Amino acid sequence: MHQYSDLIMLFNDCFLASHNTVLVRGDDEPIYLPADSDNPHHRVVFAHGYYASGLHEIAHWCLAGEKRRQQVDYGYWYCPDGRDDAQQKAFEAVEVKPQAIEWGLCAAAGFRFNVSTDNLSGSAEPDRAGFQRKVHGQVLRYAEDGFPPRAARFMAALAQFYGQKPPVAADFPLPEAL
């Protein structure tokens, strides 16, 4: 049901003309690449054709401002899997808003959202439940106050394509297992 090719088509329909940006299936780690002399379009590259990776990378793009979108990976520091406790806390602090947007995109597409603490081989033991509560609080704020404009636009396209209603706060329940 959820094909990465549909995600690419929808994203490109929404943002190629208005933002000169395309979604690209990558063969390696995800990355954002601004247009350059070899590529006329900005590229949101997601990992290995994974639908969830595509939604996650789109969420980052929906949050990034104009200046950030002129830099490789938005100019952000990224510490890969294998983080210590301080690095994990810093990672989680910057991931709350993108993962809340990702949750909104998932709801609009009728796709299951999974919060990601993304530290499988690190020395830090992530507080997954605590992080999910923070993401949940942020998605509820977005549902009440409005998602960022590009996120809202893409959520509308996803909802229409998948025959979903636009998500509201009640569509973001906190898992009872927390």
C-alpha cells in the first residue's frame, strides 16, 4: 500500500516547482543536498527506499529554513549511532520537532509512526518513553496551533492520495505501554 515511488511522486508534485526540491531514493545514509553545478535541484535523499525514512527526511526538510536549505544536511551537526549520554541527549533535543512532523505525515498517510532514538550501539541507554512523550507533546501543539506550512501542504497531499482525513489531535494517541 505505501510505496516509496508514490512518496517521491507526491513530494515532487508538491515542491519541485515551488522550492526546486526533489525527493530521491538513496542507496546509503540519508542526506540533504542543495542544488549545485552538477544538480539543478535540491535533493532530499532518503535511505534504501524505506518509506519511513522518506517521511523522516521530508519532516526535516519541512522544518528547515531558507538558509539551512542552502547547506549540505542543513548545516547541522550529526553524531551517528554510537552516541554517549550527552550526545544522545543533544540528538533527542533536536529531533523532537522533526519527529512530531513525521508523526503528522504518518497520520496523514495512514502509516504507523515509530519514534526513533536511533542509538543501537551507543553507550547511552535512551529514555525511549520519555522521548516519545516529548514528541507527543510537540505533535499535539502542532495539531492545535498548525503544522509548519510545508508540512501542512504535504500532509494534505498525503491525506488526499491515501483517502485519509486531515489529522487532528485525537489521531495522535500516546501508546499505553508508556
